[in-house]
Amino acid sequence: MHSVEIKDLDLSFGAVKVLQGLNLDIHDGEFLVLLGASGCGKSTLLNCIAGLLEATDGQIFIKNENVTWKEPSERGIGMVFQSYALYPQMTVEGNLSFGLKNARVPKDEIARRVARAAEILRIEPLLKRKPGALSGGQRQRVAIGRALVRDVDVFLFDEPLSNLDAKLRTDLRVEIKRLHQQLGNTIIYVTHDQVEAMTLADRIAIMKGGAIQQLASPSEIYNRPRNKYVADFIGSPAMNFFEGVLDGGTFRVGDLSFSTEGYEFEKAPSGPAFMGIRPEHVATGDSATAQPIQLESTVELVEPMGSDTLVWATVAGERFRIRVDGQTEIRARDPIRIGFSAAQASFFDAASELRM
Amino acid sequence: MADTTVSLAMEGPRGPKPRRRLSPRNIMLYGTLIVVALYYALPLYVMIVTSLKGMPEIRLGNVFAPPVEITFEPWVKAWSEACTGINCEGLSRGFWNSIQILVPSVFLSIAIASVNGYALANWRFKGSEVFFTILIFGAFIPYQVMIYPIVIILREMGDGISAVTGTEFRLMGSIWGLVLVHTVFGMPILTLLFRNYFTSVPEELFKAARVDGAGFWGIYFRIMLPMSLPIFVVAMILQVTGIWNDFLFGVIYTKPETYPMTVQLNNIVNSVQGVKEYNVNMAATLLTGLVPLVIYFVSGKLFVRGIAAGAVKG
Amino acid sequence: MTLADNAAQSRANEHQTKRPSRLFKNMTAKVASIPMVLTALVVFVGCTAWTITYSFTNSRLLPRLEFVGWDQYDRLWSTRRWLISIENLAIFGICSLILSFVIGFTLAALLDRKIRGEAVFRTIFLYPFALSFIVTGLVWQWILNPDFGIQQVVRDWGWESFVFDPLNNADIVIFGILIAGIWQGSGFIMVIMLAGLRGIDEDIWKAARVDGIPTWKTYVLVIIPMMRPVFVTALVIITSGIIKVYDLVVAQTSGGPGIASEVPAKYVIEKMFQSQNLAQGFAASTMMLLSVLVVLIPWAYLEFGGKKRG
């Protein structure tokens, strides 16, 4: 069952094409995250789904109904904004009921829905207050409540946590996930924060230049990125890349050559390619000796972060990041033994940058 | 070694740096400001003292001398008896004319310009920016260029309305014609003011209201208007002082019976008939300046915000 | 998938007829903008074009479309009164630009030195701007009155031969008007400059202090160049205001003594409404428009040229 379907969607502002031939199917009850750097078109896509921007071409279906030309309020969506967008001169209750009043919902029905939303979000004591008297977290709850009272199947979240501080962001993230489990609505969630995306999503759509680069589950995106952009974008610290040549069972980069044993190629392994290995998949010291690929290098810089430590070294003339346990004793200029396996690596064609 | 460093630290400067209140710099600074402030305050002072003196005292003394014998007679005369050469009704008639012009002009111009600004900020359509640009450039066109064709337009519109309603109605020479002119010429600056303000309202608020099913007027009256009261006050201050102080439009688009206060004032003071009564003239001048002055002193920062609106880009 | 596609296609077709027309999109906004569109097109564009057109006719009491070429302009530029008006405007304009900028900026800079009573000073400097030009003109007419005003005050102090009677001396009457004009307008410049100064990042001042640059040097080398856009905008606003100057002269001197303090705006009004020489008034007002454009076009080019405005 499709909840939201987007077909060949184009959107351009004058000569600038923001979205191009975009297709997306979202299942009923799915939590879909649109992830990408700023300017990738993710918010634009969300605004198109909401009807706040008009598509240049293509169609949008919500609950199997073509809503391409419908007003935002007629689409059966609720939306939560980054800046909360609460009406400053109305009380919390007024904010929650404004949409229902516009839709001429009967008074007792409005009261019932507001009470229910307030209970779910635990904002009952705040109903008579104005947004100015609320904290950031409370405001965002009210903003979610405004979507909730609409009794719709699809919620659109536009970077809802970006204006909150780190601690609150983590708390509300969990709360949004719990809310999704409780209500079972479809959620389309835009963010540039990969942690939010990984933790919340059933599927993530990574966008770049107005097109979806990969649409898959978080683990699939992390472990089997479709192309080099996705591989580079997901994961922090970012993946290490070598540029070299694939030749049968080996990958040659400069004087070094790595065995590709254990990697399942989708295409014939030959020609120029990138090899990518995540910093957390690199072993050091004694455990490195158990890995099929082993190297010697020198530590250049150490960034301790408490739970783990990021080590910078140089391998084959490239900066190389290694993530080690926070308790490891390691200092700059120490010699270091590195080991990793092709089974955990990713290979991308040098020309198309697609996964091999 | 350790001992000497400790004692040095004890002896050196410690705590806040001593400051002389009467430093040469401060004397220069405040001296300049006070002298300049006197120059600016002087005319107001002169107006007040002159208006409180009797004519004999004026002839004997100078403009800066404070009144020996305070009299309010010049004020009474200025208000109800002073002559313009056409009539001797004083300023009161001009005052009431100005009020009758002011109220509808302020209301109409703000109503129209706020809706314009709102449409330009939130509901752009093809060409809306072009019209806005023309409007802003129009603010720089000398009024003299447009004044005569507007006379014709007002005359024709008045005739048109008369023909449609079947009653005699004139726009040219009437208060309503002047109201229309003030609305038109107030539009550029007010539209700019409101457009910039509404543009600064987070766009997401507007989007949220649309998702909530509010339309053009719904969002204007229920969301934008209640949250923009300060800018409406700024616009009101701008318009009240601007329209009250207008002379050119008043002189051209009204008749002697409907002359606003500034025109009446000029006619009284610069009337060539009779003996010059300087105290009455100054009382009349002060009376005319009173309305904008009161607004200015009461509104403070909002007035500044209004006049800076045209200069600070948005 | 193909089935779903077909289904979607047919659903789309059902709605095809409902596509709202481009013209009616945003209809309410368009209707609400009618006053603005009418003002822009009919008054600002239409009336200006009308006046320019009729300035090439020989209209006198009533507008008539009998074209006479550049006759009105030839006549205009050979009229002594117009030439005096232009000369007065030039002197008044240049002097008041320079003086009001110097005074306005100096006052703003002084007020920006974190002084006590800033609000009081600002209120005093700006109140003249709230007054009508008529009020300003009449007050200064009184203060400059030779028998009771400044001249008499100084003579009473003992300087018997002191002469300061600008309003009755054709050679310097324009400076009498200038004093009043500066008094009224420089507070406005001060406010704009103060807004500009306040808009400058505090860190700039801190950096200059750490670098040991004297205050006056910071103003000249750092602050004023940073405030260039503010200066330019103020210049445009003031200039277009100066060209319109009318009420002040009417109130203070009525153009006298003789025609010594005439200005173009006054010439236009009198030609149109008193001398029944409409086309001459149109020609003169077109010249006023032209002089505004001389300032406005380079500014608009600098401001909006090249980049598109959002």
C-alpha cells in the first residue's frame, strides 16, 4: 500500500532546475528520512509534497489520490517546521485548533482532538500559555501537536530538531521515534544530520543535486553505499579512499597492492577504481595482524573524543583516518600497525563512481 | 628572585583604571553637543516666548528675551480670530479641516499599503516586483510632474461618480480628493515599510498557516495583523506627521473652505493686510506644529523607525 | 508496477480538467494589489508621461495637443526667473548636502561615543524634522527678522553696526533659507548615520583598539568606507528632497526679495496654477524630473545593476 507516491517530479525556478525527474514511493506507516547537504533539494521536495511549492511537472499522490494541484490544507498532511512556526499571538490551544477552525470542524470535536494531542505530547499544562512563554523543546512539541490534531495519515517534518541544543535534540529524537511507533503514521522527515537519519529512519533517501542518490535502509546505506558520494557523506569521520587500479584479485595503489578477497563484486573487477574503508573498520596494533591487509605507518595527529579516539596517519600518500577505542594509549609520531579487510571495504568505478 | 616578582606585582596598577570625569575629551564632546543642542532648541524656545508676549513688549525687546508679562491672548486670537485675507476665522477652521483630511487618509493609506506589502512579501505573482519597483522609483519623481494630470483625473472621476449616482459629487477641491492624493503618494514608503516587515516574518509561519487552511485574507487578519501592531503604529506616526505637515497638495487640491491647517497658517502669517502681529503669528505657528511635536515626543523610537524605513534597505 | 503506473495515469487524467488557469492563480492577491498597480501605472507612469508629452505643446489655460517642439524649453532657459531658480537650487542643494552630511555625521559619531543623555540629545536634534516646512520657514523668518531678531540682539549687546539680514538681501537670501533647511533636515541625516554606525560590528572597534589605531583614524579609514551604502542611500533621498523644495521658500520669503529666492518647484506651480501657462510649467517640471534622474539612475545602476534583486 502506497502512502505517498511521487512521479517524475520536476521543479525549476526560472532556469534553475531544483528537482529533476524525481520518483519516490513511500509505504504506509513508513518513516522515511530525506537526507542531504544544504541545497540538495530535500526541503524543496518536502514543500512540494506539502503543496507549498508548485511542481513544474510530474505528479504527487497521497493515499492514492492525485493531489498535485490541491491546496496544502486539502492534502491530508500535517507539517512541523524547523522554526516551530507557532502563531505568536495565539495560545497553545489556539495554535492547535487554528487549522480545525478553518476547516469548520465542530467545537466539541476540536476540543476532543486538542485534548488527545496534548495528552500524547504531555503539554496539557501549557494549553493556556502563549508560545513566547515556552522553552524550545515545548515549542517543538506544540508544533508536532499542531500536526497531530489534523488527524492525517502523513506527517512532514522539516528539520524539526535543528534549532534545539544537542541534549534536547537527543531527547526529542527518541520521543519522535516513540510517537511514530505509537501512531503508525507515515512520516517524511528532512534532515541534514546523519545521526538523526540513521536512528529514526526505516529507509533513508540520500539526495544530491535534486536527485535521489540512494534509497535504502540505514544499514544498507552504511554498509553498501550505492556510489562514492553516499559512501563519503554517510559516516563520521568520513570513509578513507584510495584511488588505484583493480586487476583480478588485487587492488593496486602506488607501490602497494591489496587483496580484494572477501568482497562481493557486482561487476567485473578491473580498471581504475576507488577503494573505500571506514575508519572504524581499521584495526590497529595486535588485532591488525589478524587482518588480510596489513600496513605500517606513523601517527601524525591524535584527536581524543572520550569514548573513542581518531588517529590520523598517511597511507599511500593519502590522509588516513583510524578510529580506535578511547582507552588506547597512542601519541603523535608513534609507529602504528594498520590492518583491514576488503570484505568490509567498498569499491567504486573511477569514472562513474558507482559501486562495483 | 621570587620575592622581587611578588613585590612588583603588589606595587603595580591594580583594580579599575582611574578615570577623570572632566577629561579634555569629555569637555570637548559634551561642550559640542550642548552648543549644538542649543542651536536646535532655540527656535522652539523663540516660538514659545514670542507667543506669550504682548505686542508692546515685542516691539521693545528682542526675540530671545523671556516674557515679562505672560499673556495667552495671542493663542486665543490665533485660534479663532486671525485673518487670512479671505476670512477672519483663525486657525480653528484649518485645524478641523486637517483632522477631517487626516483620519480617512491615514486609515485608507495604511489599509491599502499594508495589504500591498503583505501581497508583495507572501503572495508574489508574476509582475508584482515590477509594479513594486515602479512604485519605489515613483517616490523620487518630483510631485510637480504629476500634479496637473491628477487634477484632471480627480475632476473626471468626480464627474464619473456624479453621473453614476445621479448626485452632484466633486473630488477636485474636496477633502475626498485630497484623501485620495495622500493615499496614492503615501503608498511607496508605506508599502516598502510593510513589505520589509512582512518579509522579516519567518516564512514558515506563513507556510504553517497555509497547511492549516487559511487563505489570503485569513492569514492577513488572523496571523499577520495581530503580530504586526508595532509596524502599524510606525506607519500611523509616519502618515499622521506627513499628512499634517503637507502644504503643496493642500494648496492645490482643496479650496479655501477646505484648506488644511498648514495652508491656513501660511495665509495668516504671510497675509499682507493689516499690522503684523508677531505674537499671534508665532502662536499660530506653534499651534500648527503642536500635533506632530506631541506625536514626536510621545512616540520616540517609533518615529525614528518610521523615518529610517526608507533609508535602511530590506 | 506497470499496473500501478496505469492506475496513476488514469487518476491523473481525471484531474486534468481541473488545472487552475495561470491568470486566476493567486487571484485574491492580484485583486488586492489593484490599488498598487493603478498607482504605479496610472499615476507614476501615466501622469509623468502625460506631463512630458504636454510639455511639447503650447497649452496655456487648458491642455491642448498642439505640438510646438522644443519651444517651451527654449523659452524656459531664456527666462531670468528660471535661471535664478536653478542657480538658487544649485547653491542651496550643494551647501545643504555638504553641511547636513558633515553635521549629521559628526553628531551621529558624537552620539555613538556611548555618552550620557544620548536620548535627550537625539530628541533635540531630530524634533525639527517632525515639523512642517511651513512652521520651520515662519519661525526662521521671525528669528532672522532685522528689527527684533538676531541682528537686533547683537546690536543690543553693543555691536551697533552689526548687519545680518539675509531675508531682505537679494545676494544672500538663499543662505537664510539654507539655515532653516539645515536646521530641519540635519537631524534626519544624523538618525540615518547613527543607524549605520550602530550597524557596524562591535568587533571592528575592538580590533582597531587592539591595533592601536586612533579613534578619528578609525572613522576615516575604516568606518566611513564601510558605511558607503548608507551614505549613498542618504544622498539619494536628500537630493530628491532638495529638488522638491517648495514650502520652505513659500513660507519664509515667498520667493523674495523680488525673485531672488525663487526655486524651480515654485516656478512650476505658479506657471501651472497662477500664470495659466501650463506647458511652460510642464516643461519646467520635466526639467526637475530630469535632474532627479541624473542622481537616481547612477544610483539604481550601482545598487541593482548586475545582480538581480530577490
